[in-house]
Amino acid sequence: MGIQLKKDFSWSLLVPTSMGVRITPINGQPVHSSDTFKMQATSAETNVASISSYLGLPVKVLTTFVKDSPIAQLIKSNLASRRMAYEGKDVPQGDPWGYRHQFNIADSGFGSRGPRVQNDRAGEVGRTLNVNDFDLDRIFVKEGVQIMHLSGLIAALSPETSTFCLELARAAKKTGTRISFDLNYRASFWKGRDKELHDIFTEIASVSDILVGNEEDFQLCLGIEGPEAGGKDIDSKIESFKIMIQRVKLAFPNASVFATTLRQVINTNKHLWGSIMLEGDNWNVIEPREINVLDRIGGGDGFVGGLLYGILKGWEPEKCMQFGWASGALATTFLTDYAQPADEEMVWSVWQGNARVKR
């Protein structure tokens, strides 16, 4: 893959994140007409890490919790059940208007009715993440990390988390840990902070080894000139991404892997799903294939998680891409927004289109 990983490490994957809960109506119903909901612990970054943790690689989560909160207890239990180690400060809630974990309120949609998602992040304790609350020398030097995965969602969450991610990236680079960065642009997070966040994202991208994002991400986060508008057919989308990535590669030569997913929605429960990656000078493209979707949330995170798992295992680029594609497709078959693979065979069966009963 063009990435040489450290030999001595305690953690295959390290993910900084702000944990919260997702509340989803049962049976794909809309939020406004429901009175029964399923609640689960969630974050985009732990969605990514779940592929590696369920398949037996050591994963650590850096986060923060609300002290004595039952939601925090639920989150800690969930991370442990997903075989993830975690560390983070317990922050006192304060008064009833103090800190809490974020709430993600969403329905899955059904058929011709698309999903609707509302993020309620007022008072989010994850906005207080501070590098001083973690022993970076212990984590990166004494324990050792193969890959640290950063998300633009955390990097843009607050001025504190922006500094947090930047300092983590500097520490990882200094100690030889490889960095994966999913840009994940969100306009609401960037409001009033464009210049500040552009500079931070640019520095993180400059030391990253793996960059993930769509055309909008690279343009709005990093200021890379976009290609001329093309048609909506898949060949045009692939060609436009290739043009963009060539420019990104010139601007950020430290990175050796660039990737994104390709998705066309036929209806809520049927998508065309593909992916594209540049590794070194070699393009790997998976033309979109039809997949059945129970809940689309987390599919992109599953793709990144599968891709990173392949890199951690030292697989060839094409195999990494296939596993990423299949991990993303697998994630859309779960009611949780993260995939829970029983083993590698389950993922490869998705890639092979083999949905036969295994006895």
C-alpha cells in the first residue's frame, strides 16, 4: 500500500471522538409520528473503528464523559461490548443546563420516503476535549499506535476540539504513527470559522497518509480547485473525482492513499454502491453495484473502517478496496449505525454476493 507500519504497538487503531446516542423509531417510521424508539451509543469515528475491533484488532478510543451520567454508563458499556478500550476525563455535569452527551434523532426512512436526521448537540461534553487530559507520550511512544483515524466532524466541533485534533496529528507524525483523515465537511460546524478551520484542516491533511473525502470536502475544507461540472452519469463522477484527486495529491504529497465512496440512491432501501481509490499512481475503481439497505447511516464509515482494516492487515490495494466496499454495504444491513462483522468471511460474502444460508 505504500504505507510502512510500525512493528511494536499496543493499538492497531486509535480514534478520538465525541460519543453520543442515536434515537431511532422502530420499523422505519418517521420521528414525528412515533412513540417507541431504539437508543444506541454512537459516533462516526467509533463506527469506523468497529470493523477492526469486531475482527480482533486492538482499538483505543479517546473521548470524554459526563460524570455520573447514565448515558455515559451506557456508552462505556457499549464500547466495552464492541471490544474497544477507552480513556477519557469524566466532566461534572454542572447544573441541569450543563454538559451532556449529544443526541442524534433519526428515522431510517422507507421506500420512497427518505431518512431524516436531526443533531441535537447543545451542551455536548465532547466539545471540551483537550490534549492535556491525555498522556500522549504513553499512548504514542510507550504503547504505540499503527494508525490514528481523525474525522473532520471532531476537528470542527469546537475551537477546543480543533486544537485537540491538531495536537494529536502533530504527536502522531512525530512518533511515526500513520494518520487517516476523513474530511467530513459540515457547513454548520464551519460557520464563522472558515479561515481558522481551513488552516487547521490543511495542516492535518499535510501530515496525513490516508485522505478520505468527496469533491465537496476537498474543495470546501482544503480549497482545492474543483473540476468543471460534468454529467450525473457514473463515468462523469469517476472522472471528476480523478481530476480532483490529482490536484489534492500535488498539494498534499505526504499522503499515499486517497479514497471516496460512490453512491446513487434508487430508493431508501436500494442503492448503487461503489468506491474509488488512488494508491501511489494506481487507480482502483469499484463500479457501483446494487445493494439492499436497511439503514443507510454508517455506510460511509463502514467503508473507511474496512479500508483501514485491510491496510492494517497489509493487504494489496485492490483487496483493501473490496473489503472497504463490502464493510460499508454490510453496515447498511444493521439497525445500529456500525457494522458488527462476525468474521472476515461475513464481509467477503457480501463482496461475493453470496447471501446463502451458512450452516
